[in-house]
Amino acid sequence: SFDNQFSIDLTLDGRINANEKNYKTSRKNFFSCGDSRRGQSLVVWAIKEGRDCAKSVHKYLKKKQLT
């Protein structure tokens, strides 16, 4: 189980609460996807979310470089 050492908002059932569009959590610079955000699910969902989350992180980091 996740002990929440990073003080990230969790759902009532203990999953990490992250935006469904960009996978950002309540903590700056932290993203979550796959089982930690969705809960135990099919591997195809984990793969899709992993790829989508990586795109979101890449976009976020590129934006940070410009500022």
C-alpha cells in the first residue's frame, strides 16, 4: 500500500488522485498513471496510460525549458 510519504491527494479507496487528461497530481512536478491512479486494471490500460502520461510529462518539461 502507498504510505503517502509525498503528501499527494488520494481517492477514498487509496489510489493516487491525478487529473485524467494530463496525469498531474496535487503535488507539483508529480504525475501518476496506471494502477496507482486507476487501480488494478488490464495491462492494456496500463500501457495506454503510461504512454499518455509520458507525453504529458514531455510536454510539461518542454514548457519548463522555455521559461
